[in-house]
Amino acid sequence: MNKIHPTAVISSNAVLGDNLEIGPYAVIEDNVEIGDGTFVDSHVKIARFTKVGKRCRFYLGALVGEEPQDHRFKAGTEAWTYIGDDTTIREYVTIHRSPFKDGVTRIGSKCLLMAFVHIGHDAVVGDQVTIANHTAVSGHVVIENQAVLSGYILIHQFCRIGRLAMLGGRTIITQDVPPFCMLAENNCVCGPNTIGLRRAGFDSEQRAVIRNAIKTYFFHGLNSKNAFRKITEAGITPETEHFIEFIKQTSRGLMSGDPALNVKRD
């Protein structure tokens, strides 16, 4: 049985799962699908062309799947927003759909978006991503699985944040941050996300290999070709292979290493 407050406004074209709780003055528009066990707090709006997974939670004032802030958008464009299972959207989060026909803004499963986070159109957020309060993710940004973003971060369009990266608060991201890296508040890579790696189950040997790859690339004064060669010589693992491929695929370049940590060229 669903528990729906009588003041909630729900389109007859919305597809609702079982065991839902929808609070006062919530708005569910046309072409919305909501999975089983989802909680929708008061004054939440889930806009048209949005698909929500199971057991999600939307808190007061969240705005999900709304029209994008983009001059190219034309009213009535069918573009979608997907929210994965077990994801939590806290107070006043805004998530915008694409301005392009059949475009998608995607939030993965088991994510936590804290209060006042903004996700721009066509962004792709992986699984188990945590984004803290007031962080603004611009359009077309890609955030890989298990990344952690602190509060008050600004991320430029088309940037990529790698798997299990950790971004410090108040940073301004204008280029890509590779997987497993820690980005300090001075906007520079300062080493591996050691705590995140431990929590993700990486053993000491795996962490050492990742640490060596990050130090080699950012702090040994090598160009990319020579850094990749040294990393490969030390032995390739799935993690270092992903680290290298992520860097090779960059189009915006990378956030720089902390100059205070640079060592002499080998």
C-alpha cells in the first residue's frame, strides 16, 4: 500500500511502485516512474521524463528532472533523468535534464547528494558517489564510482572525476581529476585517497601500487610518456591500468600536482 498525502499532486500518467510514501504538496509530473519503497518528502517536485529506482529518498524541496538552464533547450523536448536504486537526495538539491532530444542526466545507485547540491544537464554520476552540501556540478561532467566530493566545490563543464577520487572543500575544478587521487584545498593533487581506498577494501599492496603510480605521474618531474613507462615497469594492475587510461582520454587536461611535493627527476 502507498501512503500518499491528499495535497500531493500526481499526474495520472505517472507510474508508481509499491510501498511509496509521498508527502504534502509534492508534485509528480507526467512520464515519471518511481520504484518501490521510495520516500518523497513534502514540497518535492519530480519533473516529467524522470525514472527513479527503488528505495530512493527525496527530502524537502528537492527538484529533480527539471528543465535545464541552457539557451538551447526548447519546451517539450523529451530528455530524461535517471536516478538509480537506494540513492538519497537531500534538501533543495536540483537536478536538471538534458536540453537535447533523448539526452540523459544520470545519477547512479547508492549515491548521497547532500543539501543544496546542483547537478547540471547531461551530467553522469556513477554508483556510491557522495557529494556534500552546496557543491555545483556543471553540465556534461562525469563522476566515476565511489568518488567523494566535499562541500562548496565548483566543477566546470565537461570535467571528469575519477573513481574513488576525493576532492577537498571549496576547490574549483577546471580540469580532470584522475582515479584514486586526493585533491587538496589548494586545488592540487597531493597524493592518493588512502582512507577511501581502505574503506573500499583495497589491501596494503594494492594501495602501495596506486600510491606509486600517482607519485610517479605527478611528482617525479616526468612527461606523460615516461611516467606511463615507469608505472608500467613497476607492474600493471587493474587500478593502474584504469589510472593510465583515464589520463590518456582526457580532453581538458589534468589538475596539477602540488608543487611543494615535487621531487627531482630520477
